[in-house]
Amino acid sequence: MSIIKPLSAEQLRSLANVALGNEKADLAILGGDVVNVYSGELLEGWAVAVKGDRIAYVGPDASHTVDHETRVIDASGKVLIPGFIDGHAHVMHTYGTLDEFLKYVIPTGTTTIISETLDFAFTLGYEGALEYLEACRNQPIKLFATAPSTIANGQLDYRSNITSEQFQNLLEHEMILGVGESNWVPAIRGNQALFELFAHTLSFGKKLEGHAAGAKGNKLVAFAATGNSSDHEPITADEALDRLRLGMYVLIREGDVRNDLEAVSKIKDWNVDLRRLSISTDGIGVKHLMNVGYLNSVAQKAIELGFDPITAIQMVSLNVAEHFGIDDVVGGISPGRFADVIVIANLKNIKPEVVISNGRIIAQKGVCMIEPEKHKYPDILRDTIRFPRDIGPEDFSIRVDHEAGQVTARVIDLGRDIANKEAQMEMNVVDCEVKADVERNIIKISAIDRVHNSGKMFTGLIRGFGLKKGAIGVTASWDAANIIVVGASDQDMAKAVEHIRKMGGGSVVVVDGQVLADLPMPIACQTSELPMKEIDARMDQIQQIVSDLGCTLPYAHLMMVTLTTTIVPSIRISTSGLLDIKSGKTVDLFV
């Protein structure tokens, strides 16, 4: 079943008849001021009439569309704005199930989301992506997705999970709008397979969603020439303008991974057209979702930063829809579009009082009125930790071929955000082994294959995590199906892996052989079945415990899951060794 069914001749006739007064509307919103995102106007005292799931009439007087059977919302003194659209999301980054996520999203006014399918595809490739899409069907809001650009990611532990035939099947899927997270670096290197992927995607009329962090000058121009039509990575107004000048759409990030809206907001004062500028979350955490909101809070912040309110609303509605080529059905309050409408008190206070999606009232005064569809995940998504043998403390030993002295080791050197650097550190050798050095804030990090039953693992060194004792293990690693463990103790690292295996995936903190906190994520090792409030409480507990153990990172779990991604500089970890992002190759632990 398609997420958007084409309207039949009878439905089209019915919409026209309602507009003419020959049929009556199912729902009418009367007396409000309508934000017209197409003309940039506020149309005072206008009305909206709805037939089925579509808008049939927008104008100053809808009395001819109403009878005693029409449900009427009196919006006098209120403002009507289009439902919000998130153009670049990672829905599973709350770590809750989709239905649990939507319970908190729906009251915020978001009626359309375009999400990456990477999270399940990390683990199960094509089947994982399809399972995510199935979970998105029959929900109160519209959920689209982008196909994972496995080649573009360049992560050795993930690259081969989707075949060319399967990728084509994804491109043909009605819920797939394009390819997500296309990395500019391998494109500039001339990766032929990547160019073929780009050409194939464009031949289907689908979008290439670029990831151009740090791209400048001719390299940025070259990336735009490959057909990548958007970028969510600009962190300054200058970078955003560079991309707008090349005809690209810019999706400013304002979520848990980065908050770039304030820095980019300077562009509003430069007298340039902002119709290709939008705002996305790029993934939002459970605490933010529960306590702050979703795109409603993003639009509110844009207004507080000085954006014109109608411009801010365009950036979370029509601008996004136009980029993805779905503005004929969503993005504005106009006849023939889906009836996705939010009622707010005024343009300075983006607090939804009524949320309408597909012609139905789905939330009122912050309360979800329609229960999201709960998806039943198959057993294949619950069996994603496969080891050929038990993992013991000896597996985390870093061995060298001489008994004493020193070696120069490459160390993942952490900063305060998810980017890092390579440090080359002199490490002592005792009994042919390099051990953690907590006095210098250097401890061990391991990547362990959890899907392919290969037994592959690699142990390296990391500086800046701050852990003085114990270990923390996670499975929701980006761009890879790995368990990542950081620890000051080989024994605790092994215990963390054992406990993760027992949970079927998730996060855990172990000290002196004892489990102090955990969060089970049995669905693809990415998703918990606990309620959001419980997920939030357990994530807080994990952070508090690792902080008590000396960790100085404000978001330790987020840092850990990003240590496998190849779309952030400069050195990352895989089961094959350390990945040098600049060269795209693995490098030896010892210099």
C-alpha cells in the first residue's frame, strides 16, 4: 500500500464540489488567520474546509461548505499554519520504538518526517531498511525515508550489506524519496561505484542528500555537480550561503548532535533569498523530545533569533517539501494538499493547540488523541548478536613483539564534540603488552563484530574519555554493526560484552565485574521496548555513573556510538583497525 494514494476522479470531483458548495465539508476551521507560505502573507479571518484527508477550500468565507454534519473548529483570534516537516531525521536516535516516539512528536505539530533508514540497515542491510519502512505505514503522520548510501559511508564493517539489486528495489519503493548521507570525500576521490550510485538514483527521479562537512571551494562545487542537491552540515552563515549560491538546499541542524541555528541565523540579515533554507533535527534525543519538543521548538528558536515568523514557518514546511518534490501534497495550506494544519495562539508563540494530520485531529492542547500503530518486529531483528565464541579479558590485550620499552601508538584523541583527532603517544610495554594508562587519560577501546559471526575485533587506545575504572559498552554504533567498548579494565570490558549479549543489545556500565546500569535494546541492537520515560531515566543513570567514574564528556553515550562513523573527522575505529578518514584506509595502531 502506497503512503500517498493518487486521488481518484471521484475524489477530485468531491473536492471541487465542496469548494463550490455542492457538497459539504467533513471538517471546517473557521475564523482564524491563515499563514500562506506560498505568498508570504498572513490572511486574516480566512477559513479552511476539509473533505476526507485533503483540503477542499481555503478562503475568506467557508459557510457554503458547512452543514450540521460538518465538524467545526472555531479558530477566531488564532493562527493556522501548515504541519511541520522534518527533512533530515534519525527517528531511531531516541532509542525508543517508532510508536513510542510518535506519542511525543504528534502533539508538537510535526506531520511529515523524512528519516534515514540507516539504523536498522546497519544491522540487517536491505531487510532492516524494509522493516523500518513497514513500521512507518498506517501512522497518524506521514513518514518517508532515504535509502542508506552504503558505499558513500565508506565504513568497512558495513559497506557490503546491500546488493545493487536490493538498492534498486529501495529506490523503487514509494516511501523512499532519495539517498541519504552521501559523503563528499569519496566522491572527490573519484569513487566510480559512488558515481554509478548517484547516476542510478537520479535516473529514478530521487534526491541525493549530501553530507558535505568541511567541503570548500572547488571541492564543494564538484560535489554539487554530482547531483547532490542538499547539505545538512553547514555550521556558519558563510557555509550556508556558499551552498545556496550553488543551487543546493540547506538544512540547518538543530537537534541533539549539533545546534547550528544560532550561528547560521546571521544569514537572515544579508538580503538573500531564503526559500532554499530549512531547519532539520538530524536526530533528536529522548530528553529533548520529552521536555522541549520537536520542530515546534526549532521554529520558536528561529523566531527568537530574529527570523520573520512566516519565514521561520516556511523553513519547517514548504521549503522542505519543495526540495523533496512533495510540495504538491504537503507543505502548505492550499486546496488539494493533505489537510495538515496546526492551530496556534499567535505567530510569536509556536505552541500547537490543535494538530490536524490527514484531515484528522490527532492532538489537542499537548495531548495525543490518536494512538500510533505499534509494529510487531520479527525475530530476525531480535537475533543480532552473533559470536563464534565467548569474549574474554584476554581478547582485549594489546600485544607487541618485545617484552619491555616503549612504542609509539596512534590514539583516538577526543574533543568536546563528536569530531576527534589522531594523537601519537609513547606507551610503555610490560611483558609484551600495552595497557591502559588512566593517569594520562588513555584507556582501551574495542570494536567487535556482532552480526556476521566472524569473531573479528580490534582493540586500540583512546584519550580524553576520562574513565578511571570500569567499562562502558554500546551497540547502537553509527555506520557499523559493532559493539563498542571503552574501558580501563580488560575484565570489565569482557563483562560488558557478556551482559550486552545477554540483553540482546543495548548499553551497559560495569565496574569490578558488577553491572551498575544498563539499557536493553533488543530490536536490531538499536531500539529499546521500554517507555520513553524509562529510557530517559536509564540514560541519565548511565551518564551519572560514568561521570562519577571520572568521565568528563557531557554525552558519553553519544560520543561512543559515533566513534565508528566515517563522516566525521579524523580517525575512527572498526573491527579491521583504525580508519584514517582523510585517506579512507586503515592504519596500524603502532607508528
